[in-house]
Amino acid sequence: MAEAIAILGLVTSIASLVDLSAQIVSRLREFTSRTSDVPKSFRALSTRLPLLTAILQRITTQAQAGRLPDDVTKALRDVVDSTLAQVSIVQTCLSGIIPPENASKTERALKALKSLAREDKVCQAVEKIHKDVDFLVLHQTTQHVDTGDRILEELSKLTLTPLAAPQSFGVCLGQAPEIEPDAFIGRMAELRQLRDILIPTQHPHRQRITSVSGMGGVGKTQLSLAHVRACADEYSSVFWLNAKDETSLRQSMADLATVIIHKSNDSTAQSIDEEKVKIEQVRRWLSEPGNDQWLLIFDNYDDPSLPGVRSPTGYDIRSYFPLRSQGNIIITTRSTKLTFGKQLRVQKLEDVETGVAILSQRSGQDLSGDSTATDLAKRLDGLPLALATAGAYLRRTGILCYEYLDLYHSTWTDLVGADTEELYEYEARTLASTWTISLDQVRRQDDDAAELLTFFAYLSNRDIWYELIKAGASDAVPGIRRVTENKVWFQRAMSRLQDYNLVEVVIGSYQVHPCLHDWLIEGLNNPPIPLLFEIALRCAADSIEDKSNPQYWSTSRRLLDHVEHLESPHFSQLWRSHSLDEVVFSAAHVIALVLLGWDRHKKAEQMFVRALAGKEKALGPDHTSTLDTVHALGSLYREQGKLDVAEQMYLRALVGTEKALGPDHTSTLTTVHELGILYREQGKLDVAEQMYLRALVGTEKALGPDHTSTLTTVHELGRLYRKQGKLDVAEQMYLRALAGTEKALGPDHTSTLTTVHELGRLYREQGKLDVAEQMYLRALAGYKKALGPDHTSTLDTVHELGSLYREQGKLDVAEQMYLRALAGTEKALGPDHTSTLDTVHALGRLYHEQGKLDVAEQMYLRALAGKEKALGPDHTSTLDTVHALGRLYRKQGKLDVAEQMYLRALAGTEKALGPDHTSTLDTVHALGSLYRKQGKLDVAEQMYLRALAGTEKALGPDHTSTLDTVHALGSLYCEQGKLDVAEQMHLRALAGYKKALGPDHTSTLTTVHELGRLYRKQGKLDVAEQMYLRALAGTEKALGPDHTSTLDTVHVLGRLYCEQGKLDVAEQMFERVRSTSCQIHTHE
């Protein structure tokens, strides 16, 4: 009977305990699903209570089956009752804190839960529950029930001598460089990552090691201390150790022994042996069983000596880890070579707003809306030490951000150098000292790598690659020569710099943080060293390939930042003092060519002038190298639109090379060729032809008819004949050039593709739009394959396709092409490059034709402002946009403003190109159209007649530009009522267009349309109908049935049928026009 009562009591107690445990587990798990920040003790409890339930169910089965002896049943009843009491305590405490599922006070409950986890009665209850579970687990692992007495005896001993809880010492940061919590800004992602590594939800008792690495001044220490502030409750103790060298670390650990062991108030060990004893005491304490919830921070372990990472001055930090693999460890380091533990790389701050926030906090000012603060944050490029230094200076002096930027650029050493105010929270205190520490560590291991880093002051901080450095390596600087002996040695040296975060690897190259680069320039190379300057010049000059090389443009683009850096004022004294050194003036010429290629005209001119001055003094004014620079200056002035000055340069170069090398030398012929281009641009087409033909005969004789230089001149002759309106002859030239380059260089070479591109333009002018499209698409595919989709040649063809589709009336597709070209040139060349502005101009024209006149005006004004800045207000390209604005304002009805634009364009082209240049005559023609619209028909006639006389003389009576004016005169005479003269003009234009462009060209069809209008006005309605129907059939075929030009003709046919009394047919015409969404602009 007593035995049955005992079993019943045990089973009853178990049932109560199981029910209560289930309630606690359910509540804790539900709360954990809403927040992962539940204290470890409660997370462990929610894990172990289900284990307890499972064990209790097995004990119930054993008891009910009578397999438990009386004494075991009694002992188990005592344990279960004890556990039930502790679980009841926990359940009572939790029930008043954890809210129901839909409560809105989770955060407040979490705070209370953390507080509860530290209360003695809860801690004791949880600890006793764990021990009871351990007891029951041990009971169930026994193999025979009859050994229960012995097990109970052993367990009772454990109960009588419980394990001592590890002592907690809280947060002990010693001399750690703490800052106010508000001063730590950003880094939320890194804090979350650090928490996930060190405070996992699974396996909480395993050892966790994290290496927090990054360049000096990036904020590794402050990130670690911010983690401590956020998560201190998760650790039994937190200790900070100074690990910058082994001596400092040993002293920190000896100091720590004073806190932990309580054996001495003296923080300094009196001997090496005593220090060793204290360190071992600390390691043993960290290794005690159950003492695994502490956090150690080894700060500034920047000089590791580990397997595979050997340093003569470093040490192995693992000698100071605990003896047992337990606890949590953070190691902050500049080295990237620590391979144990989890890696957390601290990068610069990417968000400019965070940089501005640091400046605001440190300066005590609200800079959130200050654009100059944004500029300063961008310049300091997300480096917290640099931002904190700047903010502290702003607070101390009261200056503004733009003033700090000016000082930064002009007096870097005084502002942020080694003697500036130190910041307590950074181990190295200043920008200069933080990188000096890293460089010294590199120098102790690899002096050549340190010398290489110093040399980077003479290059841009971006896109540094092996071949660039190798090109300039010299025996005069043995360290640089050695590291560039082969690519492996170079990569090894860069890897050493990368170990200390002094360089960063990007795809295919390396880069240096801008602030670090500033220190290399101002801190290590002030004043600059002439020998290193000359090596940098060689790097740039010897890296550029011949312009015919397909890689020329990609290489020159990579070099652009470097040559602009060498051209900066920092090196101006060296340019002056070494102007007669051959390496200097030769490099100046090459640098100028790179700058010219990317439209840096002013800088290019300065470098060419510098090169010319040096060559004239060192080599003489008639030396061939001197003449090369004279020739190049001619090309620069030609691109700037200074055509007269360009001509002087070319003629000087021509006279010099003829005298030095002879009239038939290839260098002489190159200048002759360039003079041909100049005269073509001046509108002196006959003289240009003479130059081209001389160059062609000379290169054919010297190099052969199939040499690429010969073919280049053939190509240019094609451009000339196209400009003269000799389209058939131009086609012959282009086809010869194409066949030659395909044979010599292959069908996909860029020179071949250039001719294919130009053939597209020719066929477009001939009205062969389908063939033109084929040419453009071939060029586009070839350029994309050879140069990439974002190369400027590729984008030029995209631009031209836009113009083709515009002429075909495919305005939406044209817009897509233009926008693609615009996005590409803005990215590749910048928003203010002339190629970018040409596409902006073309978009203006497209929007003009679409009737989006306000958007068109914005495009034209952007193009005008950019060209005025880049090329000057009187450059012919600038004047082209002025002319286009005149056309736009005429369309808007702003006739007075339009006249101002046209008159400005006319004055500019007359001055730049002469009164008889075709561009001048284009504006004269446009003025005629404006005056015609104003009703000033007599003045309009004068303009048209001047334009006609000029084009007939410059281009010939049958050129399409001449015929355009003949056509316009016909329309004018029609309005004046001079119908017979008008008919003569239109018939002349028609015959000329048919001969030059073919019967189906849009210009031909426009004239046919105008003849219809004339005959209608003369009352010849049947003949007018024939003209209109012919024009309609042609435009439908060439432009499509819905093009505005097609619908113009449909509309006037409707008018004609009304006059003929054919009202049903007229209605069909009008209905066709109405059924489209196109806006009709008729001439009537």
C-alpha cells in the first residue's frame, strides 16, 4: 500500500511539473518569435524544459510498470518536487512580465526580462532546475535499475557540493579610448554582424573569435566598444587589452590579474616572473569550467607573427588565449592576414549623409543642409578619423566647411599633419601618425613595398596596375625596379600593402584611399622628389600605345587620371626646373595627346606649349621632334575652332619637315593630310582636295596603295567629296578604303568599321536609308565586339542610328538611341564633353520635330552652355547650336528672338569661317526663311540669292545645299505670285535632286509636293493631283504611311479634291489624317 501511494505521489508531481513546464516553454517561445534579444538564461531554459518533460514521461512509464525500487521512487519524488518549486518561481515571475501575443509593449517587456534574468532568486531557481535536469538525465542513462542506490549516493554528493558560479566583473575597459555614445554614428550593419557572430542562438557555450580588420582610422576600436555598450548584459565580464605590441599586451594581462585574482593592488608586475605568473592566472581563470560567457577585446593587434604571416617584430597572440576553447574574443587589426575566427572587414563609410552626421556631431553644428559639408564629406571619402578631425577643427576654430576644404588643399600639413591636435579615441591620434605606424610595419617586413607605396604619391590614387608601374621602372630606384621584375613580385609587394589596408584591390587594379593619398603627397613627398617625378612621367608616357592600336582608347582613358595628377600644381615647380630634361618634355607631349583625346583642351594646350618650349631650347626649333609638337598644336587649335592659328602651326610644321625630311617623307605627308582636313573645315574645299591628293600620291609612292596611311587619306577624300555633293565619287573612295582596310586589318578592325560608319552617313544623305541602316548596324556590332558597348566609337554609331531613325520618322526609336548615346557619353566622357553635348543637341532637334518645344529648348540651352564653356562662344559647334535655337524660336513664333540667334550665328561663322563658308551660307538661308515668315519677302529674297550665289560657287550648281536654296526660292516666288519663276526654280531643284539623290529621296519628293502646290495655285488641278499622288506614293514607301510628311500630302490632296468637287474622296483623305495621332503641320 505504501509503495502504491509513493508511486501515485511521484506520478502526480510529474504531471504538475510537465504542465507548468509546457506553459513556460510556450510563453518563452512565442516571445522569442517577436524578438531575438532574449537573455541567454531564458533561451537555455526554453531548450532544456522540453528535455525535462521527455525524461519525466519515461519515469512515469517506469513507475507505473513497477520497475522503480521504493527508495528510487522516493528520491525521484524529492527531485521532482524540488524542480516543481523552482519552475513555479520562474513561472510566477514571467507571468507578470511577458505580454500576450498581440501586446504592443514588447520592448518594455524585454527590458524587464533582462532585469529579471539578473535577480538572485531567478538565477538560483534556473540554476537548480538545470541541476535537477542533469540529475534526471543521469538517472535515465543508468543501465540497471538495481544500481540506483549507488547513483543516488554519488548524486547526493554533487548536491552537497554545488559548483560555484563564475564570478562576474562587469565591463572592465581600463585605458580603452572610449567616446560618448552619441559620438558613435552609423555602422549598424557591422554591429548586427558582430552580434550575430558573438551571440548566436545555437551552441552558446562554444568559443567565438572575431577578427575586426580595416585601415587605420576606419573605426575598428570604436565599433568593438559600441558592441560592448549594446550587449554588455550578454556577457559575464568584458575586458579590454592593449595588443599593439607584446609588451603592452603582457602588461594589460598582468593588470587584469589584479582585478580577477584580488591578490595585489599594484598594477605593475615587479619582475618578468611575476608578470608571467599573473598572465597564467588570468588564462586559468578564463579557462575554468562554466566560465564561458566573458568577452576579451585584443585591440590593435597590427603586427601578427603567425604561421604563414611572419614578422620579425610581431608575436603570436594565440599564446594569450585561454587554455580551454571557450569564451568570446574580438581582435581589432589593420592586418588582413588573420585567418582564425570569423572575419569582419570594416570599410569606409559609403553613405555621405553619415559623414555629414559625424561632422555635425563633432563640430557642434547642424550641417545636414549644408552643401559644402557634403562636399567635405565626399572629399574625406568616408574615413571616420578624417571626418572626426575635421569636425573637431570646425568646433575649435568656428570656420565653415568650405574654408576647411580650402585649407585642406592648400596647407594639408598644418591642418591634419603630425603636429595637429590629437583625438583621444584613436590609437594613433592623428591621420599622419596612424599611417606612419602602418608604413613602418610594412617597411620592417618589405622595404621595397614601402618604397612603392611612397611612389604612389606621383600617380592618381585610382586604377594603379602592374604594366603602368613597370613602364617607368628604372635602375635609379632599385626598389621599384625589383618589384616590377615580374608580375608575381609586384603582386607580392601589393599584397604586403594590402595586409595593412594601405591599398585596396579592385577589378584588374589597385587603389589608395584619397586621405591616405593626400598623406603620401603632403606628408612623405613635400617637396616632391625629382627622380620619382620622372619615373611617374615615364610610367604615363611609355604606357600609351599607337593610336591605331585597338587598345589605345581604353588605355588612354585609364591614364587620364594619372596625367591630370601629374599636371596638377603640386608638380609645377618640377615642370619648370626640369623643362630641358628630355624625359620631361617628351612626356609633356604624350600627356598633352592624352588630354587632347579626352577634350581637356586647356590642359592639353599648357602641356603642348611646355613641351614645345623645352624642345625648342634643348633640340632647336627645326628638330623633327619639335615639329611633331608644332603639328600636334595645330590639331589642338583646329579642334578648338581656332582655324587660323591652326593653319599657322600646320604650315610651320610642313615647311620644317619638308626641309628636314623632304617633301615626300611620311611625316611631311601627315601634315599635308591634316592641312586637307583643316581646309575642308574652313570651307576651302578645292584647296583641301589639293592637299589630300598630294598626300595620297605621296603615301601611295612611299608606302603603297594598300598601306593603312594611304587608305586613311582615301577615306578623308570620301568625306570631302561627300561635302562637295559628289556622292558617287565619295562612295567610290569609301568603298576603296573599305576594301583596303578589310584586307590589311580585317573586317572587324576599328579602322574598317570607321569607314563602314561613314558609308552609313553617305547612304543616309543619298536617301538609301535601308542600306544606311545596314552599315550602321554592322559598325555598331563591330565596335561593341572590339571596344565594348560603352566606348565612344560605339556610342557615335548609336547616335548616328538615332539620326537615321529620326529621318525615317521612327521618332520613339530615335529617342531611345539618343538617350542610350547620352547615358554612355555622360558616363565615359562626362556631362560636359563635346560628344555628350552633340547628343544633347541632337535630342533638342528630335524634340523640336516631335513638337515638344519646351523640352527641345532645354536641350539646346544645355548644349549651348556646355559648348560655350568647353569650346568658347565663337566656336563653330557652339554657333551650330545658336543656329538651332534660332530655328526653334522661329517655330515657337518668337521671331525677334529667332532673328537675334541667327544674326549671332551669322556674325560668328563669318568671323570664324568667312562670309562664303557653307556654314555661313546655311545661316543666311535660314535668315531668308525667317524673313519670309515675317512677311519681309524682299529681304528674304536677298538672303536666298546670297546663299544661292555662295553655294553655287563653293559647292557647285548641282550640290544638294544649292538645290535646297533653289527650292526655297521657288516657294518664295510662289508666295510673291511670281508663279512662272517659281516653277523654274522648283523644276531646277527637282532635276538636281533626282540626279544627285534619286527620284525617291525625301528631298526630291518634297519638291514634287511643292510643285503640286504651285500647279494647284495656277489652277492646273489635274497636274497638281499627279504631283501630289507621286509625292504620296514616294513618302509612303520611304517614310511610312503615318509619317507627318506623308500625312501633309494626304491633307493637301483632300483640299485639292474639295476644290475639284470630289467631296467623298476628300472626306476619305481628311478621315485618314484624323485617324492618326500625329500633329499635322502643312505648308498652307
